[in-house]
Amino acid sequence: MSETLARCPSCEGLGWFEDEFDGGAQDCDWCGGVGYVYRRADGTDRRIPPADWGRLADELERLETERLRELGYTGSAKKPWEQAIREGTRGGQNPYEADA
């Protein structure tokens, strides 16, 4: 059966919801926090299994960029090591540079 990637109909690609009781974020139950689902030819959806995430990373990134463009965002994503909030963390290190 043929499947394509589609924006989650529950969270509309966001991947999470703001909890109305405590104001915190909660992953979308429908897509599991990914923001996208597999859509079958008959229109039914299913979660993308974690085992597929690596294989789909480029396509998911492209879809997310497209979603942000629809919202009017014109910037580009920063690599984790370019984000000031991640300085001093493992995610804030450029994996292509030698450890100091």
C-alpha cells in the first residue's frame, strides 16, 4: 500500500499542543510529536515509526520549511552549534570541528 508524508491533521504540523491547565507543552498524541504522519491512498493516517525518522529526515525538514514559509517565516534554520542557547552543551558543538 502506497503512503506519502502529510501534515498531521490534529496539530497541523506543529507536533505539540499547549496544555490549557498548566501552560506547558504536550506532544501531539496523533503524530507523536513529529508533526507529520504517513497517509495511505485511502486517506487514513498512521504515525511515522521512530525507525523511519532517520531515513525521512531530509523530507521532514523540507516539509517543515514549507510549513514555516506558509506562516510567513523567511529565515533559515540555524545549526545547533550556531544557537546561543545551546552554547556549552553537547548539542552546541560543531561535530565537524576537532574537540578543543
